[in-house]
Amino acid sequence: MDNTKLEELYSKMTQVHEKAGAVFAQEGVPSMLKNEFRNKVSQYDEMYENCEFMKGITSKQETIDNLLNQQAEILNVRIKWELDWAKRALEKL
């Protein structure tokens, strides 16, 4: 995984997040789903930022490569989760 692919994946996640955010803002989304959304987004953001921090404090390329792969996995899982969350939220409207 290189930085360019990670940036593309991050851009895709941002687009999905904006669409899920639009669903979140609609009237009628149950508070339980809103809480889940806030908590999960916070967790994914923290995991991604922790990897970013660790990349900044290491000098070993192998470690950086592993962290890039972890960040890609975090983004992929987050995208899938947000799409599923949006689907569940829309079913409640």
C-alpha cells in the first residue's frame, strides 16, 4: 500500500461519510442509531490517527508499511460499516 492509494481510499471514505452524515441529520433517525454512529466514527477516527502518529515516530520502513496497511484496513471496514449503518437508518425512516 502506498500513500497515493491510501489517499484515494481516504477520499472514498470521506464521500461515504458525507452521505451517511446526511442520513444522520434527517428527522426520525432513532437516537440509538445516532449514538452508534457518533461512537463508531470516533473510534475509527482515533484508530486511523493513532496509526498516523505511530508512522511519524518510527524510522523503520517495514513498520511504516504495516501501519499503511492497517490504515487501509481501518478505512475499508469503516466504509462498509457506514454504508450498512446508513441502510439501517434509512429503513427506520
